[in-house]
Amino acid sequence: MTDDFNYQSFASRDAMVKSATETIAKAVTSAISKKGHASLMLSGGSSPRPVYEALRDIDLPWEKVTIGLIDDRWIDRGLPGSNETFLDETLFKGAARKAIFIGLKTSDANPALGEKASASKLESIPHPFDVCVMGMGLDGHTASWFPGSKGLDAALDMNNPETVIAINAQGCPVAGDHPERITLTLSAVMSAKQIILMIPGAGKADVFQQSATKSVYESPVKALRAAGARLTVMTDEA
């Protein structure tokens, strides 16, 4: 495992958000210039919210961008807690609503039954993904890779060829009221050309630093370190 990633600490939250927004916009612009389209995989949560709110009105050829999700709760779009709802309330309120959006949620009763259908939906998103935007919880989870969750071993198996996997995070303290999740696998995230991990605040920065001394099952965010130079960690711990 390599630690040859980019670690950027900013003096303020505004500075971090500005840099993250510019980095994503630049990656999207570059991808479209080179191949005519871009793929952008996004996480929910408070960490990227201001980035999406800043990104949504940037003048980009959004109609050439396909947006997908890193993970989601098994909740219908329009309901609280759904990451599709979250994007509707943030990114898609601006010019970015012109982008093509592919969600993970299906009509199946639970994520285990919906795995194949979710994976099939993602086949329409250009691979490899140009950018994956990740967050992290204070328990060291990223995506829906919760320590102690059912499905975590398979999610973190780099030899797992599947793009998505169902996670049952019942009993995991930070999973909240919706432990049934669908998430990209580690192998799918690691295939991305660029991974941006946002960890605002000293508390989350400490959790990320401490992950280096733990196993990936104790602190799954550690697994992203293997991306090396393709990983950029952004914090405002300073």
C-alpha cells in the first residue's frame, strides 16, 4: 500500500471548498476536451454540500457530463435521506441539472435484490470514472463501507469484479435509521482517474491520519491510500 497521495490542508473552509470546486471543474473540462464526455461520481453528506452548491452554476457543458452516485440509502428519490434527493436539493438546482444522472436505487425491495439492476444502470456511465468525490465519517467509513457491516469484506476485495454491492450496516453507530445501503465497491472506486476525499475539520483529519495504523476493516477509508497520486485529500484542519 502506498501513501504517495496528495494531502492538502487549507486555512479555511471557504478555501477548501473553492479548491475542490475548481479541481472538479478542471477535471470535467479536461475529460470533455479529450474525449467529448465526462463521468462524475458523487457522495452525499455535509462535507461536499458547499462544493455542489458552488459547482452547480459553473459554466460547463453539463449536457456532456454523466453523474452517478458513490452510494445511497435504499430510499426512493424525493424522500429525506436519499442521496438522489440530496443532489436535487444542491447540485441540480443550477446549470448542472442539464447533466445526465444515473442513480443507484431500483424498484427492488432491498439492495441485495437490486444489486444486478443497479450494476446494469451504471453500465451506461462512461468508464473509467473521471472523478470520484468521497467523504468520510468519524468512524472511518467512506462510501457505505462501514466498519462491522455485512458485505464489507466483499466491498473491499480488490479482486471483486462487481461494480456495486449491497451493505447491511445494522448496528453500526453512524449508519442511522437506514442501514440498508447500495455502494460502489473498492475496485470500482479505485479504477477512477481521480479520487477526491473531503475531510473537513481537525476531528476528521485525525481519523484519516490514524487510519494508517489500522486495518481497512477497522477504518475502511485507509483503502483509498492505495490510489497513490490519483488520490487528493482535502481538509481545513489548519
